[in-house]
Amino acid sequence: MANPLYDGLFGAHAGKTLPFLHLQDGQVITYHEFLTMAARFANAMARLGLQPGDRVAVQVEKSPEALAIYAACAQAGLVFLPLNTAYTVDELSYFIEDSGASLIVCDGGNAVPLGDLATKLGAKCETLNADGSGTLKDLARDLPDVFATVDRGGDDLAAFLYTSGTTGRSKGAMLTQNNLLSNARTLVGEWQFTADDVLLHALPIFHTHGLFVATNVTLAAGGSMFFLPKFDLDQIIERLPDATTMMGVPTFYTRLLGDDRFTRELAAHMRLFVSGSAPLLAETHIQFEKLTGHRILERYGMTETNMNTSNPYDGERRAGTVGFPLPGVELKITDPESGDSLPTGEVGQIEVRGPNVFKGYWQMPDKTAAELRQNGFFITGDLGRIDTEGYVHIVGRNKDLIISGGYNIYPKEIELVLDDQPGVLESAVIGVPHPDFGETVVGVVVPEPGTTPDTEALMDVVRHSLARFKHPRKIVILDELPRNTMGKVQKNALREKYDGLFAP
């Protein structure tokens, strides 16, 4: 037996003195230096008594050391559990207890409360700070810089990622070695990554996008990264001339477009811009292409599956779509009630099957059975359609579907009309309780800077464009939409905010 994930992503680079990470301060970490650091961490975790299959919960700021913990877990056969740095100690307690983590790695500022939690749960707690210092680094410093890679199978667990938990308890998605490795290799081929690529990496590494897409693809191709702690417009613009590719959330691109320093000349040498984690407005697509000549490549993935679809590298990257299913991934649109496949063009729930699809939810057999069919298709919870040319369109989340007076209303359809109006930067359409209809439609509009949209004029446009049952009962103006750390609009927060709008 071998260790597919470590061998496929990390081990192939052992001894290489080629650059892997370019840091903000100008320091360069080679593959050899990175893997040496990871081996020391693997030895440290073994010294702490961890065994293959144990979970390692990590809530630390982005740093080379934080990334090396991921490599160390792969090498030692441990299950890597990255946690959002925005979570409070109270929120962390659920993830740590539910996962049965044997080791908590946290920022020194949380050492006392998380140390107390670790003691209560019979776990260990070590620290790692943003500058790379901490008790885990101290423990690893004098340990050997080689580690005997632990044998694991492709179906063994490599990571847990907890879903956002906007409804009910967060679920721990169990990702296997093959899930992660197969997806990385597929994306390398589809997006034509090579060892010559230099990726501009300003994403967090507690999320699929920054860790299992951006980082794994770079590793699988043998390229390098400008490894920035976070999105910083000045740093992005400074580093762009030396990069070949960039992965970001839509906010990255709107901020670039809003800066006069971002020009066609600055982006001329770039090979590829990729966007994900939240829908990219069609207007952003258009503005970006007009300014730079580049058409942003949008793709679709999720916590439980990594990437499912992508617009083509060669071919039309169509705004408002997420392209075609990736090689080896099957995608179908089904009726939410019957599970039967729907004809081309009809809206239904998206189901996917392939080597990228997770193993199930940790300690939640009922949830797993409800969402992961016995035939291997995963019910994503997303609503979508496939057009006559095969492009996949995401319409929204199943839970965002509005049922008003017995009619099904898809928010995206109304949002597209609102977004297209003068003075509207973006919109979000939600359903809120209504005494007569059960639910009714509310449109939330963010104005473009310096404008105040006429809500009555917006209502008139919708009345002329859409059937009566889809008309918002009210349109409200907000300065900005609530978003999570990856830029995704939090419609649950909007529903809570306007829950009593039509209370009798």
C-alpha cells in the first residue's frame, strides 16, 4: 500500500529546490524546505501520540506553517479539519467535540479557552501563530526532518470540512484521499496547469477553494504560489506582473475593476483568471473582459464534492453559467419530489456522481442516506438547469425556493431582472412569511455608488417582465448584502431581518 494523497501531491516534490511559496516579505520557500517543515510537524504529532485516522482540528491564520500542517496530516495518515478563523470559541466547541479531534491547533490568543476544552475532551492543544511561532513549532523544531509516510488507501479519510450550517447543525463532510487527489488532477488537465504556473493565492486555506482547489492544483502541477495572508489590493496589483494565474471570489474581481491601477497592460501576460465560491455577476464578466481582454472562468463546486463543473479553458466561457460537468463527473437535473430526471431546460435539483463526491457525513447516517443515494448520486441542494448546448445554470439553493400561494418561485429569475436595471449594483430575492400566501417575495437591492434606485420603477419593470405571482410585494434598499467569508450572500440573514415584514 502507498499513500495516494501524499505521494500524488507532496511526495513527488521531495528534494526539489524549486520555489513553492513566494511570501509577502519576499522570502521564498522551496518544495524541499516546505516538505522538511511538514515532516517535522508529522513527527511532532506522532510525539503527541496521534495515530492514523485521528482528527486534527486547526484554527489558525494563513501561513506556510499552517499549510505544512495539512501536508503533515496527509503524510501521517491523519484527518485534517480546517476551521474558519472567524469562529468564536463557543462555535469551535461543537466542531471539535463532534469530530472527536485528538489535537487542536489554535492561535496563541485562544490557548486558554481551547486548552480547557481540550482537557475536558481528552485532547491535546498546541498553538501556531500567524508569524509561524507557537508551541507546535517549538515541539517540531528539533525533531527529524524526515518522516516515514504512513500507508493509506484511496478510500481512507483525508479531511473533514464542516458545512456552513445555515439550517440545523453543521455537518462534517468526510473527504477521502481519492476525492481530493482525483479532483486536483482533473482540474490540472482542464485548466492546463503546468510547473511553469505561478498562482496568485489570496484565499483563506480553511475552505475548499483556497485549500483543495488552489493549493492542490498547484501541488499536482508542480507550480508555485504567491502566498498572501489575505486579499490586499495593493499586494495583488504589485504581484500580478509575476503571476500567470489567479483564483478568487467575485469580490476580488470587483475590487480590481474599481482600481485605476488595474489595466489591460497589467493583466496582459496572465494566462487564466478563475472565479468561484459565489455567483459572479454577468456585469462583472462583461466589465472584466472589456477592460482586460480576459474572460473569467467560472466553475461550480461545494464542500461535499470539491469541483463539479467548469466553463471550458478552450471554448466559450459563458457568463451566468458554470460550464459543463468535469470529466468523470455525472450531473443531472431531477424532480425534487420523485427524483426522476427532468428534460433539458427545466429547473430542478442538481445531483452529481463521481470520484470527487464525499463519503458521507460524520456520525450522521440518516443525513447521509437522505442526501447521498445508494447509486452514488449526491443531492446537492442546489437548483439548476442544463440548456440545449449543455451549459449548467445555477438557479439557487433548494432552501431558497419560494412557494407563494402554491406557486414555485425561483429567486434567480427575479434577481436577473433587478440586476439589469440602472442604478442597481446587485440584488437578492427572498421569501418571507405572509398571512395569505404562506410566503411572499421581497427584493433586496444594493444601489450603485452615488445612486438611489426608484423602487416603484423597479416594481414596474418586474411587472412587465414576469408573471404576477413572481412580483415582489416589496423592494427594500440596503447598503450591502450580508456575506460569509467566501463572499456568498447569506439569504438566511436577510430572511431573519425581514421575517415580520408582513406580520398580521
